[in-house]
Amino acid sequence: MRENFVPMILRELWISINIFIGDMLEAIQYLVSSKKLEDGFGMVNVALVNGGENHKIM
């Protein structure tokens, strides 16, 4: 039993670290996408140009 204890602990630690890193990356991705929406990036800016009766989408 003692020989399996250290690898078991290391495996649990490795899993915990991977979960933590995944959660942190997900949080960073959420914050970046929220900031882009606040600043207007990623949103289509449509300008209508009056050209007589024809309107062009720029």
C-alpha cells in the first residue's frame, strides 16, 4: 500500500492543478470577451450613407 501512496497523491495533485488551470483560463476568456463587448469590439458597426435614394451599408 505504501508504494502506491505517492503516485496516488501525485496523480490527485496533477488532476487538481489541471482543473485549476482550466478554470483560470475559462475565467480569463470570459473577462476578455466581456471587455470586448463593453468596448464595442466584435460587434458589427453599420453606417448608413445617404446616396440619394440608395443606402449603402459600409
